[in-house]
Amino acid sequence: MSDCIFCKIARGEIPSRKVFEDEDIFAFHDIQPVTPVHFMIIPKLHIPSLAEAELKHVAVLGKMLALSGRLACEQGLADGFRTIINTGRIGRQEVYHLHMHILGGPEPLGSMVRK
């Protein structure tokens, strides 16, 4: 998708603070972090949201999850971290390119969802 901001970041057309890159995955620091460490892992393939992921995407989705622990540790989150995938309007997804947030820092994170 040529006008997708995350596709442009993955292609290097928009600068980012890269955490990791290979042929399938791109990880970069969030420009508006909500915790001391906040980065995202995205597939280079444009998948609009988790709701639109299909069985043909199993390998890239699995790779994103499998890399999350290693990348989190490399970013200083050896004591733990949170992964979040916002999906759709109700899930508060802002960019319609599947992305996984990795969040953490030296202090424990608060509640997952406020009531």
C-alpha cells in the first residue's frame, strides 16, 4: 500500500529509530512513547489489521511474536514487558497496518484496561 505510513517507514521513505529489520519484519521506536521503552513490530507486508490476518500470514505473525522477547530484552526489558495489538475502531487502532506495541520500563505497568 503506497500511502500507508508504516509501509513508508518499512521501506525507509520516512525516517525511524530502527530496532530490527529483516526481509519480513521491521521494528522501530514509537514517536509518541507512553512508557520509557515503547517500540513497534510490523510485518513489511501490508496487513490492515489483525482482523484481516489470514492463515497465509501465520509465518510472519509467528515471527513477530517469536522476536518480541529477544527485541524487548535487547531494549532493556529483561524483567518483563507488555505486548498490545489494537484492532479496529473499537480496539483504538490508529494506523491501519498491523502492528504490535512492545511497552515497558523499570517500573511495573498499570492495569491493562481501566473500568
